[in-house]
Amino acid sequence: MIRPITDTIRYIGVDDAALDLFESQYDVPEGMSYNSYVILDEKIAVLDTSDARTAGTWLQNLEEALEGRQPDYLVVHHMEPDHSACAAALLEKYPALTLLATPQALKMLPQFFPGVQLAGRTRAVNEGDTLELGAHTLQFLLAPMVHWPEVMMSFDRKDKVLFSADAFGKFGALELTGGLWCTPETDWACEARRYYFNICGKYGVQVQRVLAKVAPLGVQTICPLHGPMLRDTLSEALRLYGIWSSYGVETPGVFVAYASIHGGTAAAAEQFAQMLREKGCPKVATCDLTRDDLGEAIEDAFRYGTLVVAASSYDAGLFPPMHDFLWHLQIKGWQKRRAAVIENGSWAPTAGRVMTEMLSAMKDVTLVGDKVTIRSRLQPGDIPALEALADAVLAG
């Protein structure tokens, strides 16, 4: 679909409503958008392309937006294939086209497009470089490790538009999630949060650096590579990114994640969550790691200030769904949180030891209360220990 962003900037991106797994790992029940833009000025700049799955539709959108004109530049903000898959086809179709990207992105180009003739067709851009199009001037801002090393953003000085690469993106096809523009009524944060912590969560320091570059620019619109455009909701998105990238607590409360084999651990975890509610915890969220979406579990672990993990022992170690969850938290940089442990074991409980070791290896994670051990099923004699753990969790 082609939509106006400003009088001379067009959205030419494509929805993929049929996609079920983004990056072959994240559930996207409402599909995905691959955003791309064109600036129509004395010179024409195409900003990113599309995934190979939607290449045909994207090329049609571009041709329609060009209205017979020839593009002068292709700006590649990010080399990941869901954004750059059509770059070689565009270079072939328009022989006078120049591709602009960071030096590191230009090194990657032959890896993704072997055999494509690039000599004399590319220009490396660095921090603060500009591209004059006529009335529009693009200013480039390097954004390494948000979330690949070659990423950059660009800022249109005329219309105060930030083309933010993967930053400020969210899951979901635009046609299924409210359209091109994010409005105050749009539930942007839910899928933007899941997207951020699963895609960029490890790189909070790098995101903070880019936010500091963006702050003095007077940005009025953000155009990400996934999800809706941000204008009326810009301040809220920037506020949330400030919290997320600094690993702050967005929502006061406790997240209880459990992995249960035969139901005993699940029952104990749910009873513990109810204890917290009855004791006045402002928000308690629970997750069954054997059935619920792992990406959403990671999102909630970052959202709340305290995590309680409850899991069964398994093969003298830890039940794999919990091990996988904690491993994902570790590689995503989960930090600055409090955690508590509940274990289950019918004859030789080992889950608590493994969970404690994994949590202790993470940055600035404080273990609170005494580990609670249950044997197969929660017994009346276990209640005082659970009550004491609930009090310790709420005391922080």
C-alpha cells in the first residue's frame, strides 16, 4: 500500500499477514509489516526495501509511487534480509542508482548478494554525513548494535522525520493492527515491548546512546521498519524506550513463571501468585512456560521488578522449559531485578540449585527470601514457607 507520510514522503511498505513466525522463532498471529519509504524531491531516495516474501508487491508499490521517475539513491539502514532483500533487484533495474549504507553494511552486501556488481554503485556514510535531495536533507546517525553492528538511522531535517531502522518497531501487519499511524487508542506498547526485549533487549546501552543523539533533533515523526508510524504517540514511545533501554521497571508487580511436569508445580505457583494478590501486590502476572509463548514470558520478565521462578527437577537438573527461559533471559541481558525460587522434586530436588546458579550469573540480580522446596504436591506444611517467601518478595 502507498500512503503519505508528508507531502513528499511516501510509505511504500508491504504487509505479510500470512507470516506465522518472525525470524523463525517469534509468534506473529497478526503477521508483520515490512516498512519502506520514498522521498520525492529533486533527487529521489528510496529508504530500505522489503523481505523476499513480499518483493513483488513492494516493487509494484515503488513503481506506482515513482510515477515514471527514476530513483537516484537507495538508503540501506539495516542489512537484515527482511529489509534489504530487494536491493540487488533495484540496482539491476536502475543502473544509475547509488546505494548508501554504513561501511560495515557495505562489507556485508556481497555476502547477501554474491555476484552482484557493486563497483561504483555504493557510497559509505558515517556519523553526521548528509544527503542533499533538494528541499530535503538526510542526516545520518550511526546506531551500531541496535541490533546489528551495521545499523544506522536517518533524520529528514525538513519534515523532522526520523527513519529509525528496527528501533520503535512492533510485531503485526498494519492492516490487522490499526493502520499506518499509531493513535492514542492503539495498544502499541504490548507488541512493541515484546518486539523490543526479544530483538533489542541485550543492547540497552547502545539504544541509550542513540536516544541521546535523537533527543536534540526535534523529531516530530518516527518511521520504523516494522509497525505503525509514531507522531501523536511519540512522547509515550520515547518514554517507554527510555525505561526499557535502561532496564528500569515499567510496571510495579511480580511475574511468576513456572514449568510443571504433572501439575504439582503449577498448582503451587498459582497458589503463591494468589497469596501475593491477597497480600496487596499491585500486579501479579503468571506464565506456564510449557504452553505459553516464550517471547511473551521474556517481555513480562523485563516489565516487572520481581521474578518468581517455580520448576520441577528433571534428570538431576532443571525441567527444560525453565532452563530455556532462564537461558534466554541471560542472552537478552536481563538485569537489575529481584528474583525468588520455588522448586519441586519427588525424591532429590535439584531445580532450585540450577535456577539459583543461572539467576546469580546475571547482572545485578538479587535473590530474595529462602528457596521453597515442595515434594511432588503442595502440602499444608509447605504453606508457612510460601507465606514467608511472599512476604520477602513484597518487602522489596
